Amino acid sequence: MRVVLDKNLLRSLLTLGSVVEARDVYTAGHTWRVGQYARLLAEKAGLAASEVFVVTLGAHLHDLGKIGVSDAILLKPAALTDEEFEAMRAHPETGRRVIFDHPLAPLLLDAVAHHHERYDGRGYPYGIDGAQLSIQTRVVSIADAFDAMTSTRPYRKGMPMAKALAILESEKEKQFDPALVNFFIELEVTGALAHVLGHSDFERPMLECPVCGPVIAAPRSTVDGAQIHCRVCKGKFRLHASQTTFEAEFLNEFASLLPPEPETDPIEDVVRQAPKDVVVAG
């Protein structure tokens, strides 16, 4: 099947995905990082350029189904109850339903619906095993899990890269495709992951909120003296340039409400990389 990539459709879909992510104040930069990890892994695995694009796109939109998760569950800073966890586990199926009739659905359905499936068939929501999972799904699941393990949240610190890689290694043949895990570990050995870990964009490390930790994602356009809010505590800060990053000065103000806002620069990066069309199975 040949899918024509209308850039306006692509841009609107990526914007929706960005807004969905922005609802979750604990995951700033997650979509960008997962997209970068997935792209690097797909390239390392030798996929063709068009396949790399499809993998990258799926990575940016994999959590689309969280549009159906309530804020009370999505933003809960503590362990979920069994009932809440079941509601969270429904987000891949919700995403599948949301995207199913979209013109670009053939490029996204696998990543959106299957990114929590496991190589051994014990994942959710469908229990599909590795032999049935697309390469897109197997790549995105590794990228997503690695970022979840290494990203800091206000209620727990991200684990060191070495520990996260050791967990990936231990989960080969179980949660993850063993060949892809090996490729991902090789990426770390060559230093290819360093510019992604702890960043929200190219050359944009996550900024330290004095209250919440390194959870502030500064837009690419940020300059010395800019003002920004921490989306977790809603505190207002003035940013001061410090070597390659910024330090946040608290202005003793809090916002009462911060509407979700899409990150436009990463969206435009993906749109610029899009080929005119892509051939996909099915």
C-alpha cells in the first residue's frame, strides 16, 4: 500500500500528539527523546530511509491514546490502584480507535496500538508475540521503555544509563527483541545516545526546577532572560544563560492554569524529513 504524505495532515496529527503529551506534566520532552532513540535504533538496524521515517513518526505518536486517560490517573504522582492501572492499560486500544480511519493510519497503527506488547507475547492489550510484531513496534517499545527508565519525575529520579541498559539486556527474548537490544547497546558504546538522554530537543538539556528537579523543557527559541513556567509546580522562572544551558531563577509567582501547548520545533523537524509517499505492508 502506498500512502501519500500530505504535510498539512502530518503536521496536524503531530500537533495533536504534542498536545496529548503536554497534558502529562511529568513527561516533558518524552516524545522528542523517544523519536530520537527510535530513529537512531532504526538506522543502526539497517532499515531503509522510508522505514526509518515511519518508525520515527510512530515514536512521536505512540502515546496518542492517552487522550482518553483522565487527568486524575495521568497526573497521579503515586502508584496507581489496580483499577487505575487497568484504565491506563487501555490507552493503546484507545489510540488505535482514534487513529483508525485517519488517512495516515497505516503508518501509525502498529506503534500506537502495540507499543506495550512484549516479545514473549505477555504484553498488553492484545498479547501479541514477537513473531507478529512489526519492526516499528519492536523499535518503539525499546525507545519508550529506555526513556521511561532514565527520565526524572518529581516523585523519583531517573536511573543511570548503565542500569537502564542492563535492564534492557536482562529483558532480551522476554520484553524486547534481542537483536534490537544489542544494536541499542552498541549505540551507547559509540556515544550516540548522549545528546538525547536528559534533553528535550537538540542541545537543550532538561532544565532544573528548584522545586521539582530537571523537568522543565525549554523551547529551541529560548534566550537569556526568557521567562518560563514549570508545568509541574506551575512556578514562574526567569532563565539565565549558563554555558550550554540555563539556570532558573524563581520569580515568586505561580500560574493558576497552564493549558497544554504543542512543541512546534520538533513537529516541523519531522515534517521536513517526510518523503512524498511511503509504501507500507497491507
